[in-house]
Amino acid sequence: MTLPTTETRSTHLLTRRSWLAIRHRGNALTLAAVIALGVLVLVAILAPVIAPYDPNQVSLIDALQPPSAAHLLGTDEAGRDVLSRVIWGARISLLGPLGVVLGSTLIGVTVGVLSAWRGGWVDATASRFVEILFAFPGVLLAILIVAVFGPGLASTVVALAVAYIPYMARTTRSVALAERQTPYIRALELQGMSAWRITSLHLVPNIAPFVLAQATLCFGYAMIDLAGLSFLGFGVQPPEADWGAMVAAGQAALIQGSPAPALAPGAVIVIAVVSFSLLGEGIAERVRRTSA
Amino acid sequence: MSAWLLPLARRVGSLALVLLATSFIVFGAMYLAPGSPESFLVRGNSVTQETLQAIRDQYHLDEPFLSQYVLWLGGVVQGDFGLSIQFRQPVSELIASRVPTTALLVGYAAVLILVVGVLVGVLAAVKRGGVDGTAIVVSTVAMATPSFVVAMALTSLFAVTLGWFPAFGAGEGFGDRLWHLTLPAVALALSSAALVLRTTRTSMIGALGKEYVETARVRGFSSSRVVWGQAFRGGIVPVVTLAGLVISGLLVTTTIVETVFGLNGIGSLLVQAVNVKDFPVVQAVILIIVAVFVLSNLVVDLLYPVLEPRARAKGGAR
């Protein structure tokens, strides 16, 4: 019979050791994520150089070939090279979420800093606005916008950028509130420096790591949401295709027993999103440790 | 009791405000479109002069903007979403015929999320080691996998290669329906189950280290009684809050999953309505999903003091 106390002590030891292991593993994982994302960005930039075929070259005799030396990931229902399409698709698949994150970060940080700095009715109004937007799921807002303005990359990116504002605004507001109370900001205020200069030259640069961590996490979610909207046919329109649209186009071939045209772009989405969330967690962890 | 009632009243008030704002966005969106509202409403659909007049009447387009909104909202509150432009049939009937499929699908997925997420989460927290490591890796990947990618992988393996489950359709009769809805439910549930697993694990690890759990252990309670009788009661509270959020959020993802598997539910109705430019249906489905989403958040908030005795003692304040 084991004594409960020894058991608990050993679990404590175990947790401490595994926590250290996780910290090391955490660094290795963050590094792996950075490498994976670096490769994806390079692939997107170098698409014209590294893609073995023209991604839109239709060749019906070559339709639905299994993976081979000539076509590493096979061909799709129109005989287009799947690998080349995945490589070219990296461009829109990365630029779309980038647009969402840049837009929501710009507005979200402005709203968050403004509410933290001004407080009072500005804060109350902004908080209500954020609360209402929170209740409106991003994909639904995007579908509403598509229903009004028609499908396209621009509609979905703008709609998701608006829908993601709350995530950026809330994080920014809470860290900016804490930063506002710090002695150096008070000192600058006493010296008579203008609110605009304090916030833009000191406060925002100081909270930037928190914002970066949140924005990186949002990048992954935005990629899932945008790919889903493209999958439904609401995002980027043919002949251009991001990975989401490619998965949708591959469904018919998958039912006929050729899964590569749908599963290859799907797998790349998963790799990208895992990398963004690991990187986001890694940055958040580092920020927590240095600020603690 | 009044200390509990006041925050409740505030919550209901803010809920009403959110719903009012949502309805305004959903109604006002029509005016953002280029051209007049009636040309927007009928675009792409060939309509007779009577239908055009019916649409004008439906949206009270002869009234000023604000009375249009108030009249429309008055109908919506009574469950009257007007007529579908495509089918010339009440939108409420159209939606009602689609509700059973979506309800069964979401219910099925919710059971999967709770059973798999909570059980594996508790197991990972108790066993640690290899079980825990595997659970973390699998859940990290699962959380990053969009529902349509899960759907494709499941279809390829279980419908095309193995032939165990159908790739399309909702089936007839309860057993057959469950069989048809299995792959869609897994596709819908996977990433949420992973999130619930993670939260359960973290929360249970915290609860297992608490003093009262330690006391139970020292008093010689069996380990299953320590885990399920003591730690679980405290550890489950954050999971309930999260589960309420993710399960109501599934309604949004049904747009994708129902479309992939050819199911006639609310989600695929919304997608079809956007494609055939049937705006009254779009408005109604979006409003209903947001309302369900917001209401379930309220229910979870109300459940919180029931589940968490300390919050009740503090008068429901969090």
C-alpha cells in the first residue's frame, strides 16, 4: 500500500520535472513553428520559381493522376498539378489572414488604448460596442456581408477584420490599463508631455509584445475562418484559389477515390494553423516570463 | 436574494441590448447594398409586379427607415420573418422544417464533445505521463483542423475506403439518421472536443492539488472517489462555462458541415439562401443563431452560482 503523502510528493516532483521539460520542449516547438512558417512564407514569395507547373494549366488527359515522380501530389479533376496549386495558393491563403489581423489590430489597439487612457464614457461606449461585436460570430458577420455585397476575398477579409476587433481591443485595453498605472507614465504626464506623445512613443511600444502574441494567435483563427468561407464559395473566386477553395474543389475527386487534391491543401492549412498557435503561445509565454 | 437578482437584471438588460443591436445590423445591412432596397431584395430573381409589391409591403418600404425597422422587428418578435423571395413561403415554416436535422446534429456533436472531452481530459490530468502527452499533441492538432478538413478526411477513410458510413444525406428513422449523422457530428465536434479536453485537463490538475482533495486522499478515500467525488465537482465548473459557449458556437459551423454532407439543416439553408440571394431567409437564420448563442451564454451564467457554491455565497458576484 502506498502512503498518500509519498504519492503526492512524487507527483509534485513529476510535475516540476515535466514542467521543466515542457519549457524546453516549448522553446523547441516555438522554433519549429518559426521554421515551418518561414518555409511557408518563402514558398509563397518564390511560387513562380519553385512551382513545377502552371497552377491553372488544364489538361483533361492528365486528370486525377495519383501521386508520381512527375506530379508529387498527383493532379486534380482538371489535370492541374496539385503541388503547384498548393504552392501558388500559399499567397492568398497567407495574405487574407494578414489583412484580417492588420485591420483588426490597427482598430483594436486604437480602441483599446483610447478606452484605457480616457476611461469614463469613452471606455463605457467602447466596451458596449466590443460586447455587441463579441456576440456576433465572425463567420456569420462575413456571411451577412457576402449576402449584401456578393462573394469575394475583399468582403470576407473586411468582415472578419471587423469581427476580430474585440479580441484585439480587449487584450490591449487590459494591458494598457496596467501600463497606465506605472510610475514612468505618471512621470511623463507630470512633465506635461501630451497624451498623444506618451501613448504613441511609450505606451504602445511597451505593450507591443502582448499585442503581437494576441495577433499571432488571431492569425491562425483568421486562417481557419477565411478557409471555411472560401470552402463555401464565399471567399476568393475561381480561377484563383486559396487552400480552402482547393479543398472544396477536391471533394468530388475525393468521393471518387482520389483524396490528394482535397487532403493536400487541407493538411497544409493544419500545419500553418498549428504553427501560428504554437508561435503565439510561445510569444505569450515569453512575455509573461519577462514581465513577471 | 436581491443581491443575486440585481446582477441577473443587469445581464438580461445587456442581453436585450445585444439582441437589439444585432437585429438593427441585420436589418440595416440591406441599406448598405448599392441601389434601392427593393432592387437589392429582388436582384437575380425574376419577380412579377405583385411579388414586387408584396416585398415592398413585407419590408414596409413606403414608410420612413426607422418605422420600417420597428415594424419589421415587431413581426420578428412574433416569429414572423416574412416570405422567402425564392420560395414565396413563410421563412418561419422554411426554418421550422430544417430545425430537426440541425438539432439532432448539434445534439449528437454536443454529446461527443462532453463525453470525449471531459473523460479524456480527466484521464490526462489523473494519469499524466504518456496518456497526457498524447492527449496534448492530438488536441493541439485537432484544435487547428478546420471542420471541413476533418469532414474530408473522415469521408475519404470511413465512407470511400472502408464504406462504413454514408458520405451524404440525413437518412430516415432514428437509427438510420444517427448512422448518417455520425461523420458530420464528429467533423463538427472534433476541434471543440479538443478545447474542452484541454480546459478539463488544466482545471482538474488544479483541483487535484487543492487542499480538500488532499484531505480526502489522506482520509483514505478510493482514488476514483477522490477524482470523481471530490476533484471533479470543483474542476468541472470552468468546463461547463466553456462547453456552453462552444456548443452554441457549433451552430455557426453547421453552415460548413451540413453543406459538405448534403444535410438539409439551418446551416445549409443559410448558405443556399446567400447563393440564391434570398435575403429574408439570410436575416432570419443569422438572427436566430445569434439569439441562441447569446441566450445560451446567459443560461451558463445563471448555472454558474448553482455549480459553484462559493459564488453563491458571495451573492452571485464573480
